[in-house]
Amino acid sequence: MIIEPKVREYICTTAHPQGCAESVRNQADYACKQGMVNGTKKALIIGCSTGYGLASRICALENCGADTLGIMFERQANGRRTATPGWYNTAEFHRLASGKGVYAKTINGDAFSKEIKEKAIELIKKDLGKVDLVVYSLAAPRRTDAEGKTWSSCLKTTDEPFTEKSLDLRNNEITEKTVEPATEEEVLSTVKVMGGEDWADWIDALKAADVLTENAVTVAYSYIGPELTYPIYYHGTIGTAKQHLQKTMTEINQAYPDVRAVISVNKGLVTQASAAIPVVPLYFAILYKVMKRAGNHENCIQQIARLFTQKLYTPEGFRTDENGFIRMDDYELLPEIQEEVKKCWKAVTTDTVNQYCDIDGYWEDFYHMFGFHYSDIDYTQDVDANVEINGIVM
């Protein structure tokens, strides 16, 4: 079938297998050029198929030569419906690992569930013995907990209505967006989905099963952002959940002295999740323009390769701030970058959107996530949407 991008609102409902494979190969090539470090040998990547989780798995392979077990929740192709990008990404990752003679298996299922945790532990015991790195990189709209209750997250403020400029990505217009405050129930529900409870559940289960090495490392990913986005992000429902994640880091470290839990605070990037957050896409589009001009913009793989080679696995140990966080948003939050972003934010209008925003760069990242807009792929050609993954555990 000929596969074209079908975009509705902030999501693309199709994915291109060759484009997704190209994306994974490009990321692997970049990571490989950053050199090897004495890092993980056996890694569990929870949320391994897209974004930061996929980049982490690639860096574990390319920068550390590690065996990896991944957890994802993706859909294979069915009839005229393509697979999800994460399915195609994982197929290509397995091909890369196999080509290097390195172990890679992936469990497809709900990482929040007890069943998938048990399946992962069983596979670790059988194939790997123990793991020395656990990356927690889940992004999901809802979670069913161990008691069977389903919680849903929301994107709201926690104080009062917040009105600010926003970028309407459907027509690249600058509009005003008002975000209403969440109820207490909505805040709690968002924390249940996006906070640290499941991260802790994973570490508890892995420790109880004795499948973590001594001094195993676990990394969870977070975002704080600048004051400009605090009302909708850091002081909003998502930020409340991220603060719970930060609290969980401390609790894991206190509960298990032989486990080193750390949070990597990452830079703002276009992801399937961030595209739907009000106000944030405008900030990201301006940030891209400012950071590219300054020469310090990083995409997903550039950031995680720097994390693995310069911050996580160093002779001195983790390179953290006073709160114990690894700051991968260090370039984003440089005063000169944020001052320039504020100036552009005040000045931008619909008429000047291309002057102050990297609209093309934003959309390029968006389409690349789904395997589109790669110059060396002929998208007019028939392709087979059905791609098998060798080493998938359903």
C-alpha cells in the first residue's frame, strides 16, 4: 500500500515503516559517533519504542554494547491500518541489535499491569540473570492500577484559569487559549497516571525478585521548563505529577541503598504528548528558533547520547544539581536563551509567526516521529505495512 501522513488535530494516524526504520538508523549512527562508555551491560527499558525511551535503548546498545529488554504498548498493522510508529521503530532496533550479535527482546503490553511486570521478571531471570539499568520512560493518558481502578490524566492548571498566547498548529495562527483549573480528583488522577507510583512498583517488584544487580541504576525522565510555562506545566496537573515523580526518586533511594535512582530533567522537545499541551507548542517553536540560532539545540538522540556519555556514566559518577537531578535542560535554561525567548514571545503575532518561530522545524520533528518527510524515501512507492518483529513477546 502507499502510505501517506493523515494528521488529525495533534496526532498522525498513519506511520511509514521505511521512514521509521530510517529514523532509528539515523539515531543509531549519531549515538555510535559519540563513542563507547563503561556503562550498562544489561538494561530494562520501560517505554522503549518512541522518544526518550527509544533513544535510551539505542544509546544502551551503541554507547555501551548492552543487552536490552524493552517494554512497549504498540499496535501492529491490520488491514488498511498501519502499525504505530513504535512498532516499526522496535522492528528496526531489533534488526540493528541482531546485526551486532547483541540480545534484544521486547514485551508488548501494558507496563502498568502486574502481568507485564511478572513477564519481564521471568524473561530477565531466564535470559539476562539481572539488569544493571532500568529506564522508566512511560507516557500514557490513563493507567489501570493493581486494584483494577482506571485513572485518567488531564492537562489543566491547579490554581485559577490561565489565559496566554498559544499556537494553533492547524493553521499556524497565534491565538489566546484559556486553560481551566482541575478539580482535586483530576489532580489526583493525573498524579496516579504520570507520577512516580508505577516507577516505584517496578523497582519494588524487580528488587523482590532479585533481578537487579548491586548498585543498579534507575533513571526516570521529567521536564520542568521555564517560568513562562509554569502555570500550565510545572504548577499545573502535569507538574504536580512530575513533583510526585521527584519525591519517588528520594523514596527509592531511601528504601534501597544499593539502588541509585535519579531523574533526568530533559529539554523541551516535540513529542506525541507535548503537541497536545496548550501554550507549550508556541514556546517550543520559539525555543527551537532561538537555540538553533545559538547553535545549542539538541534533538532527542543528541540529548540522551550526552546523558549517557557525559552525565550518567562518568568516572566521577552522576553529574547532578543540588536536588540530585541530572539537568539535560541546562542549555534550554541558559539566561541568554530564556531572555531571547521572552522577547520573541512578546513580539510574535500571526503575521510574524515565521519570523519568531521555527514552524518548519517543529513540523519536521512531528512528521519524523511517524516516519514521514525523509528526503531519501520515495513515499509514492508501494510498501508492506505488515512488519514482523523478531524477538517480540506478546
